[in-house]
Amino acid sequence: MLRSTTPTPDSTSVSTGTRPLALMVTAAMLAWLALPPGAALAADATLAAADPQRVSAKQIKKCAKCHLEEGVTDDPEIPHLAGQRASYLYKQLQDYAADRRDGGRMNKTASKLSAQEMADLSALFASKSLPAQAGVSVLPAPAQVTAAGEKGCAGCHGEDGRGKHDKYDAPALAGMPIPYFKMVMEAFRDGERQNDADGVMREAAKGLGDADIESLAAYYLSLGQRKAMPY
Ligand code: HEC
Ligand code: HEC
């Protein structure tokens, strides 16, 4: 189990219908039980109890230095937080704090947050939307997007690129800045980023050429109806 700070039951107990007796059934547990087998990866009681209202103005200001107040970045090497899935944001903060992902200064920033602060901030930024820009037309999907089987990006990230709440809880990609997209794809391909559950992204990025990554980046940016930022 990669992401939990609080103990979560293993997924097999759900698929067989037998839960350990010691577990108390809480609201978070009930939400978790509604998920399909295997979804335990995405379950976390702290996240389920997140409250964006608890985030202080001071806290938002800290993140806003780089991510801006609304979580819509103006720096192409920084990801948007607005409209990203809360479960994904939360997992990344945990991964940075535990040095499972190298995000430069993000690691130190995340290490100073409690699990509850991470959850509250994740819920806050996830509740904001990534605005569309006028004059963007969606590009044709590259072959990798709709490919059948293990590698098809849409299978996990959704046809609309908004991510999917399933076994892998893949993040939204729509509207992601091109340089950031390329950087993380190369990091997965080259095995430098290893925080993906079951190595799914290292597998999906395997064998992609730079031109493939470039066209995937352009496609996903357009899918979010966003224009490329100057770089
Ligand atoms: C000094 C600039 C800076 C500050 C301050 C900062 N971030 Fe970041 N953040 C970044 C950069 C750069 C990245 C991409 C790092 C990488 O390559 O992994 C990032 C990545 C992230 C990610 C991962 C997003 C994704 O799509 O994978 C999350 C979540 C995040 N930041 C949340 C926060 C929160 C919450 C705060 C405030 C507590 C914060 N950041 C403060 C610069 C910053
Ligand atoms: C089997 C499921 C799966 C498939 C197939 C898949 N992904 Fe992912 N992807 C994920 C998951 C899960 C993550 C989050 C990993 C983590 O926890 O950091 C992710 C993360 C990413 C990220 C990083 C997002 C960020 O904010 O840093 C990018 C970019 C991405 N995927 C692009 C793609 C592309 C392009 C394809 C197709 C070539 C693809 N993915 C195929 C599951 C998948």
C-alpha cells in the first residue's frame, strides 16, 4: 500500500465480503466500501474527512507563491492544481513528504504538512476549476490514447482526460502545461519517477519516443481547452 498514513484494510477483504472484525465502520469506511474491489489504494479516512474550509489564508498564500491562489499556474513547468483529483493531489503530497517522488522544493514543503493539512489542501484545490480558453480546438487523439489493453491512456485517464476513479485513480491530464507533461513522461519512461502504483506509468511510457510524448502533450493540453504557455 503506497499512500496511506492511516491503516486501511486490504482490498481482498472487500472482494470476499469478509471484513476484519476489529474494524470500526465509520463514514469513511462506508464510502470506501462503495468502491469496487481493489479501490483500497484510493481510500483514506483522512482524505474522506477533508474540509477545505479549514485551510487558512496563510497556508493558501504559501502554495500560491508558485501555484497561484486559484491553483491555475502561469509557469509551464508547474502543474495546475485546479481541477485535479483530490485523491491524486493527496497522494503526491504524501509521496513528496516521504521522498517517494522528487519534486525539488515540493518535498520540503510537503514534509511540513500534517496528513489533515494535505487532505484539506487537496480538497480545496480539487474544488477549483481549470478555466477553458477561447479559440482552442481539440487535436485528434494520438494512437496511444485509444490503444486497447494495458497501455491505452484513455483506459485509465478517461476519454475526456479528466482522470478516473477506479483501481488506479489516474489523475486528470486535460489542460496540463506541455513542458511539465513532457518532463513527467520522460521521468516515468526513464524510470526516474517511480511512485506510480504497480509501475503502470513506467509501463505506459516505455518505448515512447520524444515525438510521441510531444504529440500526447499537445493533445492533452488541447483536451483541456487550454493554450500553450510561452516557454
Ligand atoms: C517554490 C514553489 C512551490 C511552492 C511554494 C509549492 N509548490 Fe507545489 N509544486 C511546485 C513544482 C515545481 C511542482 C512540480 C514538481 C515535480 O517535478 O514533481 C509542484 C507539484 C505539486 C503537486 C503535484 C501535482 C501533480 O500534478 O503531480 C502538488 C499536489 C502540489 N505541488 C501542491 C502544493 C501545495 C498544496 C503547496 C502549498 C502547501 C505547494 N504545492 C507549494 C512548486 C511549488
Ligand atoms: C493502467 C493505468 C494507466 C495508463 C494505461 C496510463 N496511465 Fe498515466 N497515470 C496513471 C496513474 C495511476 C498515475 C499517477 C501515478 C502516481 O501516483 O504518481 C498517472 C500519471 C500520469 C501523469 C503524471 C500526471 C502529473 O500530474 O504529474 C501523466 C502525464 C500521465 N499519467 C500520462 C499518461 C499517458 C500519456 C498515457 C498513455 C501513453 C498514460 N498516462 C497511461 C495511470 C495510467
